[in-house]
Amino acid sequence: MNQINGFPRELLEASVLERVTYFQNYTMPHRKLQMVADQLMQAIKQPAGASLIFILGPSGVGKSTLLQKISSMLIEEALAEMEVDKGYIPVAGVEAIAPDTGNFDWKDFYIRSLQILGEPLIDKKVSRADTKLKLRFALESALKHRRLDAFFIDEAQNFGKVVSGRKMLDQTDCIKSLANVVQTQFVLCGTYELLDLRNLSAQLCRRSLDVHFSRYKLNEQDLKAFRSVLSTFQSYLPVQETPDLISHSEQCYERSVGCVGILKDWLTKTLNGVLEQQPDSTTITIHDLERYAWPLQQCSIMAKEIYDQEKRLEDSAETLNELRKYLGFDSELASEDSPPLSKTSKRQKGKKIGQPSPTRRPVGSEHASS
């Protein structure tokens, strides 16, 4: 195929649906995506790694694209072994569906997982009439048989859709025990709501690992990378003349709140709208983008939510004070300029271990002669 810009020239003669679908399916390895992918692959490959890996990030940052990329990499690495062992698959993934009402539906989750794993005759083996325990045993058996390196659960924040705090803790205990029984790393991918699940117990904190997939922020390195994303996207938009997105990078950043997934959805929506209304359009202008952009109020709500949730992941002086209080340090030591752990407290300063205070043993001629 002849290429024009980044896409095949033949696309200019294709239908609107084909052109829009081409761009919608296009993915690019940008800086944030590559950084998080490397971190996640390293975590999965750790021989004594965490049983649960939490991928946290704002909606629209590209988490689903990340899972697709990692899945492709794991499968490519395992092709030779998969040829020898037909039952082995290195990775599988399922989406945790939000309940219509009430609590998260574990039966639905087990059945969907069994279907994803390609369990033979699954429709005859299990049904919604089966108990949750039977379905869980079936899933454990399937996971052990498939010998997965990683089991991805997208939209995992939906595990937290329960009616009480106690049941929320039960949710995480169930996931953790399932991962332990089958000796498979579970990768829970979702929004910052996952923090509510991860922080429920000390044991879960110890056995889990966070991978933060953040938006592009307002610093020189991130803005340079964001403009690179814009440059690539504009060259892959299937129109006759390359749109000029770079000149409007600030507006593109504002209306996408720094998230590549939101940016791509916006460009896809704009491309579809322009071609549907004017099939002979040769390019996309800034006016087209403004017409299909999310309203400023919605962007502001998204940006505030992301900002507030990012703060929860940051270490602060307040969190340090809290840690040192629980460990028994004097509160006055818990500041940003806290001394290292090896320093003694003010009350013990200058006193050596095993050396008693002079006042504890009277001295003088009377005791010397006795």
C-alpha cells in the first residue's frame, strides 16, 4: 500500500466508516504508555512478585490500550512454548462488569472468566444456577490448567460496588486468595477508585504493587511528549491535507486534560462528524475540533477529579508524621527535615546503650569503703 502521511493512500477512496475505523483502531507507543508497559512487564516477570498488581490512572488515559500491548508482548514471548503445550496460554483478561443494582456479581465474573479462558463445553459445565463455590472451583481449575503468567481484570474498580465496608474487604480477600491458590499474578486495572480497595488492609498493601499510569502534566518533558503525540495523530488522520494540531497544542491539552485516550476519542469524533457532514472535506481545522470538544465545564470536572485523586498517591509531610507516630517517634521529629532512623530521640541524646545515669548509683567514700 502506498502511504500518505502515516496512513495508506487507498483510505482516501474508502467509506467514512472505514476511514474512521482505521483511525479508531490505530495505537501508538507514546512515552507514558511505554514507561508504564516496561514497569508492568518487570512486575509480571518478577519471580517473587506481588500476587496483585494495581494499575491506577484516570479514565481515558489509555489503560485498556496498555493491557492490549502487554498481552501481545507476553504472547509473542511464549509462542514457542505454546506450540509445545497446547493448553498453555500466558495471559488472559476479563472486564469486571458493574452491577445494575446492589453488590458486585461474582457469578457473572466467574462465568465470564471461564469463557475467556476457553474452557471446553463451558455452557454445559456451568450455569448461573450453580453456586458461587462451584463456579470458583471451576475457575481455579481452569487457571491452573492454563498456567497463566498474568490474569488481567479491566474496570476492576467495580469490585468495590458493594453495600457495606465489610463486604468491600471481603471482595479484596477473595481476589487475593484466588491469586494465591492458582499461583497467578492478577493485574487489576482501573480508575483511582481502586485505591479504596487497595488500602483496606495492611496485608493487601504488603502483597500488592501499584503501577501509576498518569496523564501528561504541565512540565517541559511531558509537554514535549504530548506534542509528539499530536504530531503522530495528525499524520494518521485519513484526510487529504495533514491537519495542523501542533499549532493548537495548548487547546488540545486543555480539552483532553492531558489524557491520550480522551484526545484520541475527541479526534475520532471530530473525524467522523466532519466526514459525515462534508465527505469531500480535505482536512480538519481548529474550528472542527472546537465544535466536537467536550464543554469546558465537563473538562473542568474531569481535571479536578484527576487532580484530587493524584494527591492521594503523593507522599506528604502529614503522611510521614502519621507513619512516625505509629512507629513511636516523637511527633516533633516528624517533619520534612526528619533525621534518619539511626539518630536517637532528643530524650536519649548523648546516652550510650548500657551506660547508666550517674544518679542511679550513689558514689563517695562511704560506698567506696564498704
